[in-house]
Amino acid sequence: MVGARAVPRMEIDTRAANEIKRQVNDQLLAEAKTNAALSGPAREQRGRALINERVAVWGDAARVRGTVSEVQEQQMAALVFDMLFRAGRLQRYLDDDRVEDIWINGHDRVFLKYSDEGDPVEVAPVADSEEELQELVRDLVRASGQTGRTFSTASPDVAVRLPDGSRLQALGPEITGERTHVTIRRHRIKDANLADMVRLGTLDQTIAELLAACVRARRNVMVVGEQSSGKTSMLRALLKEIPRHERFATVETEFELWAHRNGYHTQVVPMEARESNGERVDGRAAGEITLLDLMYRAKRMSLTRTVVGEVRGPEVTAMMQALTSDRPGSMCTMHASEPHVVFDRIAELYLLARGNFSEQLAYRQIANGLHFVVFMSVDESGPVKRRMVSHIWEITGIGEGGRPAYNEIYRPASEWDMRAVPYAPMSPHTQRRLEQAGFQAGAQPQPVAWQGASA
């Protein structure tokens, strides 16, 4: 067992659970042929009744051989229900709000990463064999409703969004060598606003007011950081600053922002990419809808802003074109290991998108279209992982060598303290715009007089 937290292992006859699942599923399929209304909640209700009947029969038979408690029968019924309608033995880990990540390294090695502990904890397996684990992944893919995504020997790599919003990535043994590897990233902070982020210690009140003014002033903002640094949570919080009835789109590989379900916004157009069905027609993957496709379609939806959940490929060109040609106020996230590589990371994606693009074009698009870069950092030096805003850059135009120039208005407090503190004041032009949007510039310390752009 790795780590300090002890997780009880489920002592249930999984073979019996699988057999009960098979019997109940067969019965449901048979009844559905004569009852068209047996779907959705009605199917689950009927399934629960059949499970209770079969578990009672199993319990009576098991008591002939030994002792089966009422608690064990309840656990058996809950497991069979999860196997039929949810995520099987994996479900109890998904139901634990403390769990941040689930790592499955083969069917018999399962680890949980808790938000309040540094080391992962090994827990009970979620399958009895590699074949059962792969079938569990296929069940989750089917339940996700994301058409075109498969998991098989021909397609041993799949990424899907689970019903609770978690993101699953699975790699089959055709890629890993011999075992199936699954990573599930949880989104524990799903409905936070900037005030919540302040309470969590992600940023201070002055930075929250600054970023809120950036959204209200229709500044184009890119949230950047390493993996699991809190970029998506920060973007969700920024979205709450968009007026309630403003019409905007979210463009994502898998839905993670959930602006269309946050109970606040009324005019969100959610757009999700779709993978190919594996066939090719006229040289293009059949059925595929890329983020780049969605970016073009968004232009026809009478939108005031376009928000991209994560820029990771060719869609960067459409995103940057939107920043320069459409109404400002768009936002996105992007992976980058350090703040100083942000511009080169965008340029790299440009070059990967099309061969006739150049670094100079990418740099010019950044300088002309991007207003602010917010960098998220992770501090793992203590017992609890801490995510926070560490840098905020104001993009100020073209600098030395044609690279974008920026004004570092916030930087880490020290080499050992990544919390953002004021470093240089904003340019007068930007300050006026944010003041018009309600930002009290006097609340931001002015350590040095503004000297113009610094490359």
C-alpha cells in the first residue's frame, strides 16, 4: 500500500456479480422487445427491481454454504447496479469527491490520487482480467454517447468524457506492450467563480478584480500552465464574468467548461469535436469534426465571443484569427511548461498547422490579437498540492526581433513562493480600459513607473 490513506477493499464475489448482471441484462433486453417505454430511468428502475430479486436468490443459496450478511447483499446489489448502469467497480472511486485522479496500470494495479495527499494510494482492482478491463473501457465509451470513438485492437487509443465530466484516456496493450493503462482526471472544482478561487488560494482579491475587468472589458485572455495546474477551473471561473444573456460559444474536444449547464448563462452555443469512424472519404477521415471545423462554424452563429477549452493543434490558427478579426473578448487555455515558452509554443502549433505559416506570422497574430496571458503554476513542495496564478502578462505589441512584447504586471513573490505579486503597472491605455470596466487601479500597487513594452 502506497501512501497513508487506507482504502477498504471490496470483498464481493465478482463472478457472481457478473452472472447476476448477465441475467438481469438478458431479462431487460427481452422485456424491451415488448415494452418500448422501457428506457432511461424506467429501465434503471426495472433493473434495480430485477437485481434485488436475483441477489435475494443468490443470498439464499450462499447461506447454505456459509454466512452472508444483509450488508453483503446490499453491496452485491449496489455493485451489480453499477456494472449495469454505471462504471462497475470503478464507480465507487468516481463517487469519492476527494479523488483527483485514478490511474489504472493493468487490471490489478489501481491507484487513487487524492487532492489532499502527495502520494497515490493503491486500492482494489476494478477488473479480474485485462479482457474485463478493456470491456469496462468499451462500456464507458458507449455510455459517454460520443459517437465515433472506439476501443479495440484496431483502435487502441481512446479519450472520452464520462457522465460526471471526468476525462478518461485509455491505451491498449498494442501501444503499452502488455497491459491496458487508463487515466481518469477528475474535475473537482466544476462550478467555481472568481470569489471561490480566491477562497481556495488560487489568486488574491486584487487579481480576481483585475481578471474580472479583463472579461468585462472584452480583453482576449489565454490561460496557460502545465498539466493539472487548474487552467480549466480558472477558465470556468472567468466565464462567470460574461454577462448572463450574452451569446457566446464554447469549442472543446470534450465538454469540460459546462457553461451551457451552469445555470447562469442563457445564450451559450456548446460545440464538441467528434472523432472519425475510422473510414476515409476523399482523403479525409469520415465523420470527423475537428476543433478547426467548429471554429469556422462558430462564425455563423451570431456570437460575441468564442471560448476554446484547450488549444492543442491546428485550431490555433483559427483561434488567433478570431482574436484579430472578430469582436474581442475571447478566451482559451493552452499547455506550456513555463511562461517564457508561451509565444514559441503558439508559433510551434502554427507551423504544425500548415507548412506555409511562419514564426513571424504567429508572432504578429499574438501581438495584434492577444491582450493578456495568465499563467498557472503548481506548488508540490508541501503535503498538499497547491495551484495558483503565478504570472500575468499584458501583451503590448511587437518587440525586439519581431517577437511579441509584454509587460509583466504580476510575477511570483520569490523563487520559493509562486504566488503572484505586483511587479509592474499596466500600460496607461489598458489601465483606462479596465477602469471603465470597473477595476480600481488604485488597489494595484505601482512598484515602478511604466517604461513601455519589455521583450
